[in-house]
Amino acid sequence: MSVRYILSDSPDLLYSVTDLDGLIVSSNELFNEYCSHIKPKKLSDLMSEDSDLDEYVIRVKKAKDKSPEAVRLYSKTKQKNGSNHWILWNIYCILGSLHFVGIQMTDVTSISAHEYERQKNLLDDFRFMLSHELLSPLSSIDGLVKLAIQDNPDSTEFKLMDECVQKIKGSFHQLVKKAAREL
């Protein structure tokens, strides 16, 4: 089984082969689906910004010079909804053709308001759980250990239990503070 066959059937990788001038010769199903709204004749048709197009020209030239080593290119592609989507391309120049293997990048900075609210609510629920559902029973244990120490002031076991409870309570308080800062 050839590498070209594996790449052309990959469900996760964008794959396109062009001639040395950038005209698309073949591409896999994911590439065709991803670019269906653009209908590119050349791979450069995908670049949504002039700076990406300039970088594309530089990287293709470098790929031709470094053949068969890969050259990396980050570019933005305009989506159907008008937003831009990042792609990381590895460009290979092999036997008189350019092979573009791309991975779609997830833009974590463009998180939706709905997703932000969902994550905020999860963090708030976590903070509530820490401060009430887990810290309350721990406080009860702390009180019982303190009563046991009053009844047996010389007991090293109860003093060790008290130290452990205080460390756990301190950790809980730090987690609650950190969760509150993240909100």
C-alpha cells in the first residue's frame, strides 16, 4: 500500500497534489469537502489573506529547494460562514509534484459565548462542591478530632489526625480560591 493511497483515504488529513505551478491535480475526499465552497483550481486559492499567499509562495519555493524534506506553512481558509479556519500544511516536493498534507487547527481563542457560560457554570459548580459538599463533612471531622484531643491531650494519634485534617482543609481552601479566581 503506497503512502499516496493512505493519505488520499485519510479521514483526518487534508491531502492535495499539485503540479509545480500549484494547479491541483488530485485531492482526497476531506480536502474536497473542506474546500467545496471555494472550488479551488490552485492551492493558493485557499489562502484568505494576502500575507498567507505571500508566505505560501515562499514556502513552496523552499519545498522545491529542500526536496524531499517537508516545509511547514500555517494559513487561514475562509469558511462558508465567513469565519477563518487555520490549517497547518506540510509541503513536500516529490518527483515533479507538490504534495500538501494539512491538519485543521482548532482556534481555542474563538470560544463561543455559550461555551464560555457552560465552562463558567461547570467551574462554579466545582467550586460549590468543594466548598460545601466536601468541606462541610471535613469540618465535622475536624471538630470531632478537636474534641478527641481535648479528652486525650497526650494522644499522638489524634494530633496526627488533626495535622492531616488541617492539610486537607488547606488544600481545599486553595482549590476554592483558585476556582474563584478563574470565574
